[in-house]
Amino acid sequence: MSHPWREKRKYPRFRVCCPVSFISFDKLRLGETADISLGGMKIHCRSMLLKGETYEFTLVMNGRAISPTGRIVYLQSQPEFIYGAGVSFLYLSEEHHTQLHGFLTAQNRG
């Protein structure tokens, strides 16, 4: 007997496009978010990431930056050499968590 699929995420996701950057192989890489939650984000970028690797990200929301540390939990190939990656936040300062929460709350109202 099969069981219906259940969402495993702890936090709701919001479809938001924000610039994101990180260092990979000693180069600054740029991308954008596809969605964000308090627990992580999905990003699109032209640089291939490595599943299981940890990166220091800079995410800009309404002109304010936060710096989560995140691990790549899944990868997706996208058309035109764009890569998708699911990022689970491992660390986010309390101040940046508060900023992200406020930003997502405003997105939910909009």
C-alpha cells in the first residue's frame, strides 16, 4: 500500500527572486534564489555546485544582506547551463534570522 507524499520541510517556502553570491573554487559566483524559507533556499546559478559541500552565501533582500552558511542537499540541471541547487541553512546569526523572518513575513502579506 502506498502512502501519499508528505512535505518534509519544517518551514514554508516563498517564491522570491533575490541575488545570491558565494565563493566556489576561489571565484565569486553569482546566482539568484528561486524560493526561500527560514530553513534554506533553492538557488539558480551558472556554476555547478557540489552536493554535500558547505558554502558561505550572501543573500540580498530589499537592499539588506544576510550571510547564511548552507549545505547543498540536492542538485538539478536546468536548461541553458543553469543549475539549480537546494541549500539547507546550517548557520544564520540571530540578527540575520530576524531579518529573513521579517522579509518572508512581508512577502506573505504581499
